[in-house]
Amino acid sequence: FQLYESHQQAEAAAYNTQIQVVSYITSDVSGLTPGAPVDALGIQVGDVTSVELIVNPATGKAKVRVTMQLQPERISALNINAKSADFVTMFQRFVNNGMRVEIGTANYVTGQKEIDLVSTPDPEPKKVTVEGGAIVLPFKESGFDNVLSNVADISKKLDQVPFQKIGSNLNELLKTANGTLGSVQTHQLILQLSDALETTNQTLKDLQAGFGQDSNFQRNFNQLINQANTTLQSLQALTTYINQHPQSVIFGRSNP
């Protein structure tokens, strides 16, 4: 009897058909080890066989090559007698419909990771290739990884905010404002404004007293109006007499 390193490998060996699959991961794979499950919609369809770090010496970029074996017999109504070329066509159809490889969490207590085959809405076109007899599937960062990345970015930006300097500037501003409002010049200005308002108020009172109903100005003004009315009446009487006796302009006014 052959002994296997884990229960998952022993269980996988019971399936006759094994499809070798590879994906290149560019995010954190801590907790992902050989024997980790490969799930699709929460159902195991394979397991991880190797996890290798690859560094490009020319560019200095690193990525992780994760090798998996899938057991199509775990999937109901899937043709397990298909040839390798048919599997490539089948996975190309899956990829066209949005299937991507994603890092998932199998156990939040231990931090054990797994591989999830997820469906992505409105996916970008990806070409399925073959590498050393293994089908290469495209990788997609998980939503949780994006959240962690955003939190790290926000934390980094917050670290760059000079809170201490802002606090110092605010304290200095408050001190300056307090000194300005409490200065002798400000106090004198307030007193001057108060005096000006009091003078204006007194002027208005004097105007009201000088031009009120019983003021001398009002009485003189009424007398002037009466005299003007008397003058107009005299002019009207003279105009009427001249119209009736035009010869009076030459000979003067005759006595009746």
C-alpha cells in the first residue's frame, strides 16, 4: 500500500483523472501550503501540490507559482474521458465566463489558506495557455486583499499628516488671536466706537428736538408758507383785474 503525506492527497489519489493546473500569484501566500484545498463555490475540486517563489533577475519582480491538481470526477456531469486539448478548450470557456484563481482563507484561527476558483463579472479577456503539460489559469486578487491594501495605503497617508505641526500652529493661532483681542489697541478701538455711537445718538436727538412740531424751525417754515399763499392770491387778483380792464396797464387803475 502506498502511504501519502496527507489525508487530502490520499483522497485525491482515489480519482482516476488528474488535471494539472498552474497559476502565478502576485499577492501574499502565507498560510498556503501543499495539500491545501482547491474549491469552486465552496466545494473542493482539487488540491495544491506545490508553492514556489520565482524571482526574475532581470526585472527584480517576484511571483509565486502555485501548482494544483484538479479531479474532474468531483464535478457532476463533467466528461472525464476528454483529452488534454479538450480540457484546454473547456477551461478557456470557463475563463471567458469569468473564472479566476483567487487566494482564500480556509481557517481564520490558524491562518491556513486555500485556492478558490471564483467567478468575476465583466472579466477582461485572458488566454489560457499550457506550460509543461499544465494548464495556466489567470490569477485575481481577492476582495479582502484589496481591503487590506487600501487600509495600508490609508494608514500610510495618515502617517504622513503632520498632526503635531498642525496642533502647534493652531495653538499659536489661538495665542495670537487672544493677544490681539485682549490688547490695549483693541480696547481703545472699542471705546472709540462706543463714543462715536453715543455722539451719533445725541445728534439724532438734537435734530428731532430742532425740527419737531413745536420747534422754531417748524414755526418759521409754516409762516413762510402762509406768506407765499397770500402773495399768490394777490397775483391771482391782479391778473383777473388786468384781464377785465387791459387799459389799466396804460392809464392806470380807475376808481369806481
